[in-house]
Amino acid sequence: MPNLVRPSEFAVIDVETTGFKPEDGHEIVEVAAQKIRGQSVIGQYQALVQASRPLDPGSVLFNGIGPELLAAEGKAGHEVFPVLHAFLGSAVLIGHNIPFDLGFLNKHFTLHALPPLTNSVLDTLLLSRKYLILPSYSLESVARYLQVPQPTAHRAMADVETTRQVFLKLVERALKVGR
């Protein structure tokens, strides 16, 4: 495996939310992360998170996470975010359009008296734009092009699994072109 993936632990992350802007009060309703070393998953964390506001019908259609599911399986934020913060630790964070995820995560960490993440990051969206020529750089489009199976899009752990595999294929591609 290339040096890019060997030196430390990486954590692939994804969040599902009630909308697009944490500054408008939108919230995380699902988080997932996998820690990887090389190509191996060495740990994972996933949780549904109870929302403090009514869910937007559009977000329910998008990710399939509705009020019934959150009532049955969702945990309070004070149970989820400290565990997730500790799980991520100082790992290099990987995500597809990772500024979106970090904006929400840091908002929720701050709300729960946790420091914002300052980890190094790798964005598979930016890597895709650098190493691929596609009409769309959505996670689904990139995964399809790289022949990465996609179990269920727009659920956090499924997207983490897809992002992890996309990342590993992009690293292989980067090594082939030598940059």
C-alpha cells in the first residue's frame, strides 16, 4: 500500500442532516465513521441522532430518516457527539465534500462543549476532480465510474463505505500518474 495511506490512521466520515446549512439551525440526524489503516477497517461508529426540530419533508425523502425511525432508534446528541469526537481523535479525516460534514460536526461538537475538529482532511470530491474527468462528481457518479458497489446512497454508513472504497481507488490512480 502506498505511503499516503500507511503513516497514520484515517477516519472516513459522513453525516445525514435535516438540511444544508448548520447556520440555519439544520441538524445532524445520522453520523457514521470508519477508522482505517492501510486498506483495513480497524473500527467503526454509527448512530442516529434525535433532532430538536421537526424534520424537513425534503430531507426525509432524500435520506429516508424520518421521525418514527429517530424516535425508535435515535440517541440524544450528548450521548453521540462525545463518543464520535473521541473515536475520530487525531485521525486524518476523509469525506466526499468534507467541508459540509465538518461544518455540521463542528457545530454539534461546540454545542456539546467539545472542541472543533482541526484534523488534517482529504476530500474525495477534490481528489475526484483532480484525477477523473466526469460530467458529475457526486459520490454516486464517482463510485459508478470507479466500479465501487453502492449499497444504499444517502445513509451515513453506506456512504462511508462507498467513500472509503472511492478513496482507495483514487490513491491507486494518483500513484499511477505519479502525483
